[in-house]
Amino acid sequence: MKINLQKLAWLLFLVCGIIYLIASIRDRDILMIVGSACFVIAVMIFLLPGKE
């Protein structure tokens, strides 16, 4: 089984972004919520299959 390290790294970034988003929602910090949401959206865009 071949592991795509780049895809794995992006998935870990996504997990981190979701954790930060949850923590910022719990703290009710609007700036962190916006920043974390933007980061999560950006990572999801990078994970979309592109035309190569």
C-alpha cells in the first residue's frame, strides 16, 4: 500500500484546523473563529481533486 504523504499532511492540517475551530467556538473568540474557519476551508480546497 502506497501512502501519499502530501495528502496525509493536508488531512492532518484539516484535523488541526477543526480542533482550533472547536476551541475558538468554545471560547467565543470571533477573530479565532473566522481565522480557523478560513483555514479549514482553504485546506478543503487543497484536498479537492484537481486537473493535473
